[in-house]
Amino acid sequence: MTSGTTVQAKFTLEGEPRELSAEWEANILRIGQEVLTNVLRHAQASEFKMLLAFDSGEIRLEMRDDGCGFDPRRRHEGFGLQGMRERAEGMGGQISIQSGEGKGTVISIALPLTIAS
């Protein structure tokens, strides 16, 4: 997705990957795609980092950019943030959005592995 752009993307995998249901795989992929799409469209970032970590009891997906940031409490056009929240909560997880004007953005999702299969 970043070819032909000025954004440098880095993906890191930590832990021992576990087999997930097709629904979970699709939801995690869609959340990652939505975040990266928003970075490319709105963030004016030069760097995007994604971490997928398999811990003993959870999967963590952390996505961060060094872009212009935004106020996550304000209402935003589109359904991107709401869709990510609904996907994470639908898998029993939690989403955290940290951002501020000029400070980049970090979106973290924690999903319990106990119900991932």
C-alpha cells in the first residue's frame, strides 16, 4: 500500500503466531488496512510502524505514525474509527487511540486469545 508514496512502513512480529479463525484474521487485516489508509490520506506522515504481538493471553496490534495527528474526541467524517472500534469490541477486545495535533497517532488493539479460535 505504501509503494509510490513517501511513507516508510515497517512491520514487526513478536511471539509465536497462533492459528486464528478466518473471521479474526479478516478483522485484524481490515483494521490494519484502515489505519494505513488513514495514514496515507490524512496524516502527512513519513513513517508508519505496525507491531503484531502474540503474548500468552492476548494478541496486540499496535500501529503508529509520525504524522500531524488529530483529536480523537472530535467527530470525524466516515466510519473508519467507529468500524475499527466495532471490530475490536466484536472480538472481545479493546482499542486505544492516542493522538494530538502535531504529535502523530498510536492505535493499539488488545484481543484476548482465549476466544480467538
